[in-house]
Amino acid sequence: MKLKILTITLFIGVQAFAQEQMPLENLNAFKPQAGNWQLVGEVQVNPTIDVHQWQHRIEEAQTNKRRRKRKEVDAIEAPITITPGTGILLNMNDSEKKDRLETVWKHGDIKLELEVMLPKGSNSGIYLQGRYELQLLDSWGVIHPKVNDMGGIHNNWEKAPDKIFRGIPPLYNASKAPGLWQKLKIHFQAPKFNLRGEKVANAKFVSVMLNDVVIHTNVEVSNYTGTPIEKTEVPEGPLVIQGDHGPVAFRHIKYQLLKPSEVAIGTLHYKTYHGEFKDLNDLKEATLVNEGTSELIDVILTNQEDNYGIQFSGELKIPEDGKYNISVGYSGGVLLCIDGNTIIEINASDRQEMIDAAVTLTAGTHPFELTNIKSAGWRPPRLGLTLATVSTNPTAFHTYDSYPPPINSISPIYVQPQTEPRLLRAFVSFAGDGKRLSHTIGVGTPEGINYIYDMGSGNLIGVWRGFFVDATPMWHERGDGSFKPRGAVQWTFLNQPVAQLSNLEEAFPDTGDAPDYISKGYVIDAKTGLPVFKHRYKGVEIENFIVPNSSKTHVIREIRFSKMGLQNWYCKLAAGTVENVPDGSYRINGEYYIKIRSGQVPVIRTTEGTTELVIPIDGSKIEYELIW
């Protein structure tokens, strides 16, 4: 097999779209509002204070006619503290200032990425085109999310049968604890209208991802949702953020406005061949079976399920200079040439994949050729060609049957605890695509609190809520020995967390670098049914207990040591940006909290360019909560 690429950028399975960063140095991108929206440098949230209860107490104190009214107000602990600056968009509404925030620009189809932070009990929403609300809510700990939970597409309250929209709940509650930054990725398609202004296609959320988990895919919204800016549907409208239901913060807002593509192709000529072709060059001496013209790419023109070759030739009509994303989906082998230059060449007969390439093209017509061979009876015939620019939706130049949407023909193999915990040994790639770990074990609980433990380092490396794992990669056919967590995993850090250090500048050992740190496996705790992981280090027996907390929202980890009075022994709890939180916990990278329960005073240190939260091992145990 040969992969050949000339003067292009090629990537598999990913569409490249240039996104525009919304500047948050000023509010020029938005219409004027009452003043509840502001720009700040940092936001710190006390996750234990409910914002609505706080606002109620403030209002009560402000209406108190006694002289000490101002002192009473000042004495009420606020759930949110801010640092002046720019870069974070914050709503702090009250009974007088509670305007929505509306962009000065309008959008139709759009890709939107952002990070959002909600205090405890807070509520907001993002309105695509000002009409279709994706709910933002503190839904931490909700087991069965509804349309008004985090990531839900909200209902409306219309009575007329043709106006009712009942909303769509997220597939999964991937929301985090209050006060943590949460990632949203939205691909939205606006409703479409004919020349008479009649709607011919509903608005659609092509995909929504919350904290890297898909919560909506190809969901149509038949009407506007509750409290739109106007009770109409239009081709374009502003992006709107709700401002009257509670504080909310945003950062790292990026968007890409997508427009209809004007790329076209002229009449296609095709030639078909039959034979057991193993090389694209075999077609040069093959006997022609049929030829003709076609409006679209169609592999069915071969009249064969296998052992065929087909060549299409035509012209691409490019409306303007720019970079174009070209996607070719195929079975077998494929060759794409534009202007006589080879763009993609997969010289094989049994492959099956989607190949994407970024090509710079000038306005005008460009001759192209697309060649496909297949000699692999176990592969279905597939051939598709799609083009887009960085600012347009893709346009497919193939028939539906020639390259239908991919369907997973493999029944997934899910592992799910019922009445007792489940354990599964597997390979795990840290953070999904990082270092591959070989001594890891997944632990799932009936309460839906799941984690991954690295027995090689004695470290808790990942936690998530909800469903346990998809073991299809491990058990389907030969498998690769890995599983996929079925939820939004919060990853922690790599390397050995317990070590004797010569000083507080010394780094903790990488996994396997301390030969006297020995894994002793695990035993099952008769009371919890969960594993107790055992290690031995420098003559000290170490036990790890990891259990769900009483409210079933996060985990409590306890590390016990067989000896006391250990000299210069330390435990690393977290790595990354460490912030003190008013409730006594520590916020790590804005993504999760560490709350120490065993009384040690932690040290925030920087070593080898990494900030770490470290505590001394000064007793028989360490106990902390990991909250996400």
C-alpha cells in the first residue's frame, strides 16, 4: 500500500474549519444592555453557596430599615468573587439589571465552542438565532436529565398544535460541579426557506458535545423554544445569552459562521471495469466494460459488489480563491487528481475509510479525476466525494447509495454494574489519546460513580459518572485490550503519587522508575464490594480505598500506611493550576476540586515547570475528596 500526498494537507476523519475567536477585551460584539453583563479577569465561585438563596438574603437585608442594613449586607458571604480584568464574560443580574446579551451580528448555520461556569443553583441559556435555547443549568448529580437540565433543548409553552415543541433532553448528564469550567461544542443548522419564505427544513442541532461527550446528534427543532426574542423563525438571527435567571460566566468563545457552498461540478464522465484489481495501475490494461455520463458520483454504476474499477472525470467549478476541504470516502483503493496533480492516492484494494485533504484552489474550473478499485468481498462498495470551504457546510457530489452515512454494524458490548461493583482490567490511553497504560483497571459502581486506577503507579487517574464502559474494543474479534469509558472522564495526572523526596523541589518518580514501589494487587472489601489496592514501598504497606461519597456525586480516596512517623514522605494530590476556594477546597485547572479530609496542610509547589498540590504524610492515613 502506498499513501501519496502532493502540496496538500491530509488528515483522516476530521473536517477543518477556521474559527473566529470572540474578543473579550470589550463588549463591542454585543448590543448595549442594562449593566448586568461585564468583563472580568478571573471568577472564583464558592460551590457550597446557592445563588438564589444568597440573592434572597441580600434582598431581605436591603429592605431592612434598621441602621445596620449596610453591615448586614456586607456580612453575607457572596458565592462569587471576581478579579478585575478582561477575558471572561460574566452576568451578575439582580431585580433591576437582568438583560439578555445579544450579538450585533447574526448567524444562520454556525459552529460554536465555549467554556461556561455556573454557580450552585444558577440557570441560563444559549439561544441560537435568539430562538432555540440550549439550556445551561447547575444539574450536578442529576441522574435522569430533563429538557430543562444542562444541555437540554428547552420546550416552549405554546398551545396551538402547530406551535408546540416539547423539548429534547440530553442523551447523558455530562455536567460538572458548580464553579468548574465546562466545555460546550455546538454545530447548529438554521431552518431553511424557499423563495416564497415558506420553511422547507427545520432547525437542527447537528451535534452538541458537553465536556467531550456527545449529548445531541442530528436533532431537529420543529419550532422556537421558550422565551425567544421573536416568535418567528428566520434564516438568520443573533446569538443570545439569557441574563435574568442567575449568574453565569463564559470564556474562550469561538465561532464559525457557515454559509451555503457554491462549489459545483459539471457533467461527469465515467468508465467501469471488472476484474480482481490489486493495484490502481491495473486499470491501464483492463478491458472497458461500460462508459457514460452521470450527474453525481455513483459506485453502483459498476453493477458489481466486488472486483471492479471505476473512473470519473469532470470539472470542479470553484467560485472564489481559497482553501477547500475535500473528503473522499471509499472502499478498496482510491486516487484523486486535480489539475493533473495527485491529491490523494491509496494504492490498495481492501481499505475502507474517509480521507480529508485541504487544497488551495483558485476561482474558475479545475479538471479532476477520481478512480476507485475494490477486491475485498467483505467490504461493501463505497465511493463519495464532498467539498467545503472553511466557511461553508460540506456539499456532497455523490448519490446517497454510493456513500450512505456510516452505520456501526457491530453491536456494542457494554459492561454495566447492576447490584454489585464491576471490575475490568484493560489498557487505557491517558486523557483518551495520551500515554498508553498497561496496568490499569476500571471500577464501576451501581451508584454510577466510576474510576480508572493505575496499579503500576498506585494512582487514581480518571473518574466519571453515569454508565460504566464500552468493552467492544477489547472483546470484539481479536480486540486491542482496551475499553472506552461511557461518560465525561475527568483525568487527573500521571506518575507515582506517593514518594519519599529528598526535598520539596524533587519531582515525583515516573511510573516504574522507583523499583522499590511494588504493586501487590488488590482484595475486595467485604463491606463495599470495591477493591482495596495494595502496594509496598520502602518496607511500608500501603492500602488505597476509593468509594463514592454519600450523595453519590463524587469519590472519597483514603490511603493508609502501615507505619507512622515517615520522614520526608509526600503525596501528590493534583497537578496543574491550583486555586484556593472559599470553602477550603482547591480548584485544579478549573476542572475539578480537591478537598482534604485528613487534616494535613498542603503545599502548592512548582517543579519542572508544573504546579502541584502536595501534602506531607505525617500520620497513618491521607483522606481527600475528588469532586468534579
